[in-house]
Amino acid sequence: MIKRIYFEITQACNLKCRYCFVRKDLSSEILKLEKVIDILEQAKEYQPIITFSGSEPFMYPDLKEVVLYSKGLGLFTEIYTNGTLIDKKNAEFLVINQINNVRISLDGPLKINDYLRGKGSYLKTIKAIKLINFYKKKYSSDLPYVSLSPVISKKNLNSLDFLIKLAKDLKINRVHFLSLIWLNKKLAVFHVKELKRRLNIKDSYAYRLINELEDLDFDQYRKKIKEIKLMAKEYGVLVDFWQSIDRDNFVDYWYSPKINQGNIRRCGYIYDTVRIDQKGTIISCPLIRYPYGSLKKESLKKIWLGPRARFFRKEITKNGLFPICYKCHRVLVE
């Protein structure tokens, strides 16, 4: 059952975030409007959530057209964006057409955010949120639901409370706190070898995600997150966290190179989520980009139920997760 479809609608982006994991070596090719519409038509029988992301989806030339088509099919439609390209026209478009959710990236106050995301990005993002709020009030609309998506790092750890206050002041619906991939060199090397051995693919992408977590005080990290949860409750702001710190061994759980940690974990992504890259290829997930097939050649259903997709799911089920999988929040513990 397909519950969600992610369209990596373009690899173009107007920012250069310091920690971004989106691959910049991918083709600049994009799907034509007619093909995206065709895919949406195929998808409607599943009634999935449709997410347009990127890099930066507002750089896709036909974004408004595909978003309108998705909404016209009665599908829950959302956009993941850095917000800097949302001007008056785009903000009004989002409100008038009742886009369900806009998730906006913001990492902290001006100085910190601009260091991480690029000079001038903070003010543009704040302006975008205010514009959306303006048109929501003008048209007496509750949509789009607006959420923030900060990435926690040692640079902004002590400024997370700022985002809770900001969310309250700007009537943000929710703050989704993400984290850097906690992947050390030893695990990255092991992961690349496993991809070759089990899938017969050469992919050194994991090396870009290496994060030795230097200078990150884990006691401070845990303390800060607990403070943020309490503060969010006090301010009436909904929050969630990409990494759970509720377990005593949360550092080992997310960062240890050990794969077998005494529990059974399975992927909750590959059985209900379709990810389509900018060329129209369905891939297994954003971190292991194993190709199932091209939507330019085959139907959505045929690829989703086809031999390569079945092989990948069987490989995961029979032989276990790949090393990098243990760093993902879609991994479920049984």
C-alpha cells in the first residue's frame, strides 16, 4: 500500500547549506510537466500524501501546475522548502489553493541561520512566513499548515529555544527538529562495502555523511532537548524530534558502529513510501538510492510491485538493514 509519494522535483537550489546531504552530482534533468501529471494520475488510486521537495521545489518551473493538479485529484499535498523564494504571489497561491502543508527550513536566529544556510536567508524566510500568515488572515483560511524544520547541530544547539518562541509568535503549527546523520567513518566504510556485496552497486555517498560529532556534548544535548520539550508544552507549540533521546543508551543507539544492539529493527519506509527522483526513477530511499525502475518506461504500479523493488525488500527482510539504515528515524524497533 502506497501511503506517501515524494517527488524530488528538481536538484536545483538557491542556497548552499553547510550540512546538506542532497547529492549535487545528480543530473540537472527534470521531469516534464506532462509526465508529473501522468504519475499523479497513476497515483490517485492509492490516495497517498504527495510531497514536492528537492533540493528547492520553487525552482521547478512548473511547480504551481503540478501542485494544483495534485490538489485537483483530492490528494493531500505538501511542499518542503527553504522558504526564501516565497514572495507575495507564491504566498497567496499557497493560501488560495489550500495547499495542505508547507514545511520551511530554518535553523535559528539570523546570525546562526545565515551561517548555516547562507547570508540573507533568515530575513527572506521570516518574510515568507509572515506573507503566508497575512494571506491566511485575508482569506480566513487555516491552510496551509506551516511547520519549521530546523537541523540540530553544535552550532545551533543553544538557540533552539529561540525557534519555540518564534513558532509561538508567528503562529507556526509545528516544529520538526531534525538531526545530522550520526555516521562515523568506520560505519561509512562498512556501509559502502555492504552495498557492493549485497546489491552490487558502487556508491560512496555515505562518505559525505560522515559526522564525527566533535565537540558535541551529549549530556548538554539531552538536557537541551528536554528543556525544549517542556518549553514547547508551556508555549503551546507542537514539536517532534528526528532522533529519540528517551532511551538511556541513545548515543550508542544512533551513533555506535555496532549493528546488532540486542533488538530487531526493520524499515518502515520501503513498504509504504515511493520516492521519485528528478529523472523519474523510483528509488528505494534518499540514502540508499537503489533504482527500482523508470516511470518514463513503466507504470507506477508495475515498478512498485516489480522484481527490483521485491528484491530490495526481500534483501532487507532476509539479511537485515544496511549500516546507514540504523541512523534513520523510519527504522522501527520491535
